[in-house]
Amino acid sequence: MATLVPPVTQDATSSKGPTAMVFMNMGGPSTTDEVGGFLSRLFADADLIPLGRLQSYLGPLISRRRTPKIQKQYAAIGGGSPIRKWSEYQSSEMCKILDQISPETAPHKPYVAFRYANPLTEEMYTNLLKDGFGGGKGGRAVAFTQYPQYSCSTTGSSLNELWKWRNRLEGKGSTDTDPSGAITWSVIDRWPVHPGLVEAFARNVETQLATYPEEARKDVVLLFSAHSLPMSVVNRGDTYPAEVAATVYAVMQRLKFSNPYRLCWQSQVGPSAWLGAQTSDTVQEYVKKGQTDLILIPIAFTSDHIETLFELDQEVIHEAGHPGVKRAESLNGSKVFIEALADVAVKHLRSGESCSRQMGLRCQGCKSERCLEQKKFFVGQENLLAVR
């Protein structure tokens, strides 16, 4: 008779555990009172919105002017962003799966680090130290980007912030002088064509397609929408446009190219040139031409937030003024998606790699010393992982 093995719990210990799993994302204000601080941090970030030499002046000015308008938008979606709720749920559920499929690295402890909203990276790192990671005790942590497609302005910015707080709270030289005393970091920096991610997107598209009459279904246009980038960032060599396109193509392969499709871009800010075509313009132009059966698919987001609930639902779709214009559900609590997260994580944990091969290569036009030093740090963690 087989011996029953008790399941690994988050209180268990193992040879390589515990492991902190840190979900990184931009975040969003949970209440309208948090909008001002959120925008202030967002417009101060030159990695996301490069404003040149006047960043320190223009950033606060733009954030103050935009705060009342953005507060109204958050009020319209219920008073705040649900991104924290979904991030905490997804990370917690993923860790439960990891405890079962990777007992050697259990217990897996879920954390969330937002770039512009609570819980900020500083708060997350402080909690790591309080929970017994680092501070002379060592331990392993995985920075898991929730931007499936890498950009210097999103994942890169979050890693710059993580690197900054690691230096401030654990010291620049701690890994060199005492590798066992500081947190050993590794990074899941991109996963644009993971089969589980593709499957989760495809199922949501199929669910929305099923709402159209069967005879019209094959002619519905699929509009994949992703957050845009300033052309200055694109022309520097950022990999984001190519990786978003890779996700789109993988989803269409899974759908057997059943429908015509396009990739468009949303959330442009300011007068400078951004990557297009813009999602709002795309929908308006198709509707004008009589193509009124359209499904918007938020392809670069892993949960609902202001860009889906307000920008797509209450601006783009509402202004289209036609019932044939719809949106596929966001990934949110999708079981398929959460299982995909666990699969990405377990493969990374078993790989012994500190990050992808791509992450060590800088953009062709990158001049940022901070980016260079951050990459050196995270790529260099691979030697420490080999020791563990």
C-alpha cells in the first residue's frame, strides 16, 4: 500500500526553500486619493515617459494638471484600480501550485512590488527582510515580471527600482563579500509566447467570438491592443514591439488564423510621436468603413486596470457606438493563466539561470549607466545560484 505524502504547505521547509516570488507590475491607485502620488511617480520615471532635461520640472507639472481628470476616471470604474487585488490573488494561487509541483524550493512566499502605487518596491523589500530573507540570512527571491513582453520602460524600470532598493537596504558590496548573507535574486524577465499564456488569451477570444451570430463569426476583426511606447524608445532598440507581435502571432496560430486581425496601440500621453496606429483611431476608422464587428483584446496586460476598464470599455467601445464592438475578458482569475504562471516559474526555478539570455543585451542606443549596472547585477547572480 502506497504511503500518503502530506502536501507541502507554506509553513514547510525544504533543501532550497523558502523562495520569495515577487510579482512586478506598474500598479494602480486603490482609491482616488492615491491618484496624485501615483501620477507623480509615473511622470517622474524617465524610463517610462522620457521628458528630457526638464523631467524634474515637467513631471510634477503634468501630474498635478492631470490628477483631477484621472481621479474622475478611477471614480468611474468603482473608485480605484483592481490590479492589486488581482496581482495578490494570482501570486498567492501560483505559489500554492508551486508548493505542490516544486517541493524542493518550497515554501513559496507571494509578494507584489508595484512601480508607481502601493505596495511600492521599497515596501516589498522591507517586508522581505522582515520575513527573514536577506539581512545576513540569505535566501532566494525571484522577480517575476507581469509584463509578458519586455520593455525598458516597464520591466526594465521595475528592475532598476528593485536594484536601487536592494543596494540601499542590503548594501552594494554584500554579494561580493558575503554571498550567503544577502538575497540571491533571479529574474523572469519575459514570457511572450508561453503556451499557457497563449491558451488563456485564445480561450477568452473564443468566448467572446461565441457571442456573435454563427454566420458572422468568421468575419469579426480581432484587434489586439497593447500599451504604446514613445518612438524615441522604439528607435533606441526596445524589444517590446517585436515581443508583443510575437504574442499576437502565437495567439492567432492557436486560433488557426480563424479571423482577420490587427495589432494597435493605446494610452499615448503628450505631443511627442508614439508607436501607432492608435487603438481609438483604429476602431473609429473601421466603424466608419462599415466593419462594426470588432473584438478588442488587451494583449499586454495580465489583469484589468484603468487601461481596460476605462480607456477601452468607457472610451473606445462607448465612442464607437455600435453593439458589435466588444472586448475579450482580461486574464484576471483565469485558472489556465494561473497554471501558466506556475509553469513559467517552475521552469525558471529548475533552470539555474538568473535571467534570460536576452536581458544581458542592452538596446543598441542605450546610454543609461543605471541600466548597465542593473543588468550587470542581475546577470551576475547566476554565479551565486550555481553555489546554492
